[in-house]
Amino acid sequence: MNIFLIIIGTVVAYLLGSIPTAVWYGQGFFGLDIRQFGSGNAGATNTFRVLGKRAGTIVMLVDVLKGYTAASLSTLLWYGDVITEKEMLTFKIVFGLVAVIGHLYPVFANFKGGKGVATLLGMMLATHPEMAAVCIGIFLLVVIASQYVSLGSILAALAFPVLLLLQIFGQKENPLLIVLGFVIFLLVVVTHQKNISRLLRGEENRTVLIRFRKKS
């Protein structure tokens, strides 16, 4: 195992996560710092609210790609015979989590980033795409029904490890993935403490994904 290349991979994963998509997009196309508007968060949800659906969608997709690309760095190490095939999942998780840390504390934006949900999703897509797709469906259903993105994020994060334990795909899942799932859930809860408080008080901001027209 080449420790130097693994360190390089870890640094690259952090730098990928540190790309402040919402900040750069807001400054480049709208001339504003997204962190000074709305909830003050440098993430896709606040971008949706402040800059609109197109901007929010672009920011979200790039943030997902950051996590996916960082986790996929393990594949390059495997191709280069730096790690074994059995170690790939471990390094997908390590690099993915490092990217999330980069998103939370980006070196390119004075260490003030977003909440990391989209980047976490990218890592989940790289580690277990089928379960990630199920969680995306749960997220969308919750957000459409409740209009609370934070609630959708929390419940989707919880669904990942719980559904792995239930073996909904008919096979025994890797215990490491289940542990990762609960770590992700705890991370989402920690980064959404203010949102949880607002939800309990009935003061959480709403986000409308789909508008249903009333019949005249």
C-alpha cells in the first residue's frame, strides 16, 4: 500500500469537497454571496430559495458530483494497484467523508460551507447506487408532501441504514455500509439542528418543488 498516494487522494477528495459551488455560482452569475441571503447557508436549498430552481439544480448536481467523484478516487487507486479490491469500499467511504468535510469547511470559502447533504448523496451513489436511488425517492416524496427540505433530508438519511438492515434487496449488506449509514444520519441531524428546532416550532422555511394548479 502506497501511503503517499493515499494521502494525495485524501487531499484531492478534500479539495473537491471544498469547491463552494453555491458561493461561486452566486458571485459569478448574480454578483452576490449566497451566504448573505436567505438562511445564510452555502448549499443547494438556499440557492433554490434565493436564486431560483435553475441555479439550485445546477448547484445541487455539482455538489452531488463532488461526493461521487471523491468516493470514486478509490477506483483509481485500485486500478493503480495501490489498494486491493476488498479495500475499495473502505476508501470510497473515507474519501467521500473527507469530501463532505471539505463541503462543510471549504478552504476556498473561508471554511464556511453548506450542510453536505448533496455531497453525502454523491458518496452514497458511489457506494450503493440502488439504495441511494430509493433514498432519493423518499426525499422527494417527503419534500413534495411536506415542503420541508430539511425533513426530507433527515428521513432519507435515516432510511439508508434502516433499509440496509431490512435487506430490501434480498441480500445481506456489508456491515460497514450500515455503520456508514448511521454515521451519515447522525451527521445530517447535527448539521440540521437549527432546522429541527424550527420544525418543532412550526417555523421552518418551506420549499415548493411542484405547484399543483387549482381547477377553475
